[in-house]
Amino acid sequence: MLARATILLFLLMVADRAFAQRAPASPDHPWHEPDERKIGEEAKRVRSIGFAIDPSKTYSLPELVDLAESHNPETRLAWERARAQAADLGIARSELYPTLTAAALSETQRSQILFGANFVRQTVQDFEVNLVLNYTVFDFGARAGRIDAAKAEVLAANFTFNDAHRIVIYQVQQAYYNLLNAIGQEDAARASLANAKAVQQAAEDRLANGLSTLPDVLEARSATAQADYNLQAVLGQEEIARGDLATALGNTANIAINVQPLDQLTIPDSIDESVDQAIDRALRQRPDLMQQVAQIRTANANVKVARAAYYPALTFSMGPAADDLYGLQQQNPWAHTAGLNGAVGFNLRWTVFDGGARKNRVARAQADVRAAEAQVNASRDEITNQVWAAYSNLNTAFRQRESAIALLQAATQSYQAALESYNYGLRNLLDVTSAQQTLAQARSSDVLARTQVLASLADLTFRMGDLIQPGRTKP
């Protein structure tokens, strides 16, 4: 018998070592186990959230925002968390009502009963159905405090959900404007390549007519190669920008999306409201700040719960039970009885002494209130600074846009004049290539200045929390 027990214990230990998860054997190699492959297969089976994009459609920014709000997993994540928090509120409110539990029990007991000078075998079969009702009559605000805390948490979750939409809209805006900038930079790079080829052709024509030298032609060819190199870099940036936009929408990065071009957008040249008005709006409507204010409510409710522990709680319980008993003793016939039993009781619980636990719970809850208030004040300062910086960046973008327009006009005229003078032999090639490079930079700066105005305006509206407000038009 001892040998069998030893073998059984050994087998159990081996099985435990075989099926238990273990740490990596050493720190110098990656960890690989059979479960790793299983997890990888499970990851493939997780439902994809991709959606169809019409390849023939040109999407505007409002349409892209609609797609992102519907399909970006961040909005669904925040939504599900808000729903879970609403369920927690329902759980807290359920404490206001009694609980009723039912249990069906069946038990058979067999024993030897000493009767006189003999042991008599006795069998008792018990069938019982119990109903137990419990209800808290009063608890001096503990339940109400928990309900208030759950309400505040629902508010906080809802504000977090709104903030998820704010962030997603902003991400789509930035990805869209980055793509517009990349597309514009591609157009500018292609135009610069065409200009470089025109200069190269002019140099080769002059060389053929004996009016130029081979070094001039080689310099022109070098400028053309550099322009083509710059174009290839811009094309790569455009591919990345398209992937970023698709990801912001909640789709895979390799999905092609046609967007409304920069030339079809209206670019403002000023902002109507002052920075003080912008800051005031941000402090009134930023959802992340409102979420922190809701946390103050939660902390105050927890103080109420902690203080309620100083007072007694009265509960009421009632439990009717229906019994059905069968009994059999050796050499006697079966006996049977049935009846309805039960109990009614009141329970008054009052903790008289707990070594200071309640006092410290109240102190901790009060500290949480003050910490939440301090967090709100810190966030207000941070939001004010964010709006101030965004407002300043927008005004800077307006001024840079004006300078870019003037620069592009001047660079265009300079290049045309230099090329024409070169063809007449009045300017050298270095003057032409310098003017061509200046024009290329001016085109790039013009595109960047236009998209920067739109991106800076989007950043300001993001910092103010405008785009998720009722009645606000989408970008």
C-alpha cells in the first residue's frame, strides 16, 4: 500500500512538472514553447476589423473622419469600457434591493446506532428546498456612497470615450494633412525635375552649337540626377503617409485611399477669436479634463463610504425551508415525515474597535480627493499652455504662408529670367542651376506652408476639444 502511494505521488509530481508553465531556462536565448505557436494561431483567428475602401472614390476629410469614428478600434475599446462601467453602476444599485437565493439539497446518511446492547444500522434520506432572503435595512450611507462612486465612474468613462473620438479625429487630420503635404511635395519634386531637365537640355543644345562647355553639361546632368533623387525620397514618404492614414482609419496600412487634393481645400489666413477665448473654451469642454473632474466625485463618494463604516448596519434575513425525510432502521419499515421550517432574523453589526483601520481609510479617501483636485489644477495649467502654444503656432503658420507665397513668386520669376538669359548667353549655368534649386525649395516651402496652416488649425481645435462638441461642423 505504501509503495502504491509513493508511485502515485511521483506520477503526480512528474505530471505537474510536465504541464506547468516554466520560466526561460537561461537569459541568453529567447523563450520558445509549444504554447507560443498556439497563441500565434489564436492571434490569427481574432476577428479582423478591416473594411472596404472604394478605389474609385475620392474621400474628403469629413468622410475619412466618419470612417475612423466607425472603424478605429480605439473608439470601440473606449465604448466597451464605458458599457462595462455602466454595468458596474447597475451592480452597485442592486444593493438597494433584497437578494433571494434558492437551494435544493439531497443527502443520504448511513450509520450504526447503539440501541441497547446492539448496533442497529440506520439510513436517513433528506430532501430539502431552501429559500433565503437577505436585505440591508440601513447602513448609514455606505450603499449610497458606492452608487455615487459608480455614477462618477460612468461619467469618467463617458468622457474617456469622448476623448477617444477627439484623439482619433486629430490623428486622421494629421495623417490626412501629412499625406497632402507628401503629395504636394511629389508635385513640386516632379516640377523641379522638369526644370532641371530643361536646364540640362539647354546646356546640351548650347554645347552642340559650340556655345557651352562639357563641364556645364555635366553640372546640368548632376542637377537633374539630384532632382530625380529627391523625387524618389518624396515618393517613399508619400507611401508611408498613405499607410499612416489607413491605420488612423482603423484599416491595414496597405490599403490605397484616394483623398481630396490640397488645391481643392480652402486655407484660412486668420483666426477670429482671441487666445483667451480659446483657452476658456478648452477649460470648459476638454473631455480629458472633465474626466478628471469626475474622478473628484468618485473620491468624495469613497469618503462617504469610508465614514459609513463608523456606524452600524442592520440586515434582515428570512429563510423558509421545506423538508422531506425518509428513515430506515434495521428490521423496521421505512419512516417518513415532511414539514415547512424556517427562520427570521435581524442582524445588527457594529465594529466597536478596529485598531484605527476606519480612521486610516477615511484619511486615505480624503487624500485621494485632494490628489484628484491637484490633478485637475495641473491639467488646467497644461491645457492652457497647450492652447497657447497651438495658437502661437497657428499665427506663425499664417505668417509663413504669406512669406512662402512671396518666395514662390520671386523664385519663379528669377528662374525664368535666369534660364532665358542663359539661352541668350548672358548668364552662366551656375546662375541657372542656383535659381532652379531656389525655385524647387520655394515650391516645397509653399506646399509645406499650406499644409502647416491646416495642421496647426487642426491642432488648435484638438487642444480646445471643439470637434466633438454638439453642433460643431466636422473639418
